[in-house]
Amino acid sequence: MEYKGPGRVVDFGDLNPDEQFLIKEAVEARKFAYCPYSKFAVGAAIRTADNIVYRGCNVESSVYTPSVCAERTAVCKAVSEGQRKIISVAVIAYQGDAFTSPCGVCRQVLSEFGGSKLQIYMTKPESTDVLCVSLEELLPLAFSHEYLLNNTQ
């Protein structure tokens, strides 16, 4: 696959075992996606600083607005278990010739718990091409909680 954009495309076999495991967990999470309206199944897996992996899938609602993306599902699972620091995330979906990237809302939520150096791996369920990118590359001007803490006006 020819790709022009941030990050780099690598072969799945060149990733370390932890990265491969994270992607495999996201592939498994995708199988549980509830997407009867869009038919666009997404799986995600996040790794916390404590080396715990949480899975998430997208969950749709017939009125769309309350639908939840896979990445935010995984983050909410981690946070609800007391985890506050995410170090990497894998996003798995099938989108023709493109990599499926976290949406803007998910990028901002990932920024809250992962920061700009968060590593993101994007691929398709059965692909060997993996896009590796930092959150900073996807969201260069993220709104940070530090802005709220340092607001003196």
C-alpha cells in the first residue's frame, strides 16, 4: 500500500512482540463491534503504563450521536479500572486503501491520557502493513489539561 502522510508504514513481522500482541487484541475486539447501521466495525486496544491491555469496539445507536468509538470504549474501560496513563493504542478497521485513524474526539481523549508521545498503530484485520504514528503527528495542537490548570484569568 502506498502511503503519504505522517508516521511510517512497517511490516507487522518487524514490530516487537508487545506491539504485535496489541494489534492482535484490537483485531479480536473488532469482532464484538455493534455497528448495524454503518456496518463499519472498529476494534481498538490500549496498553497502559502498568502494561495492562484493554480492548474496545465501536458501539452504535440508531440516533448516531450517542455512539461510541472503539478507542474511547477502551479508554473508558482502563480509566474505570484506575488506569490513567496510556502508552500505546492499536486501531483496526477495514477502509479500502486507507488506514483508519482515530477521529478528532478520540484523538483528544487519547491526548488526555497518553500525551503527545502516545504511539498509535493502525492496520486492517488481515494486513501486514501497519502505520505507526505518534499522537503528536495526528494532533499537533492538542488542547491540554495544562491550559486549564495554568489559566490565571
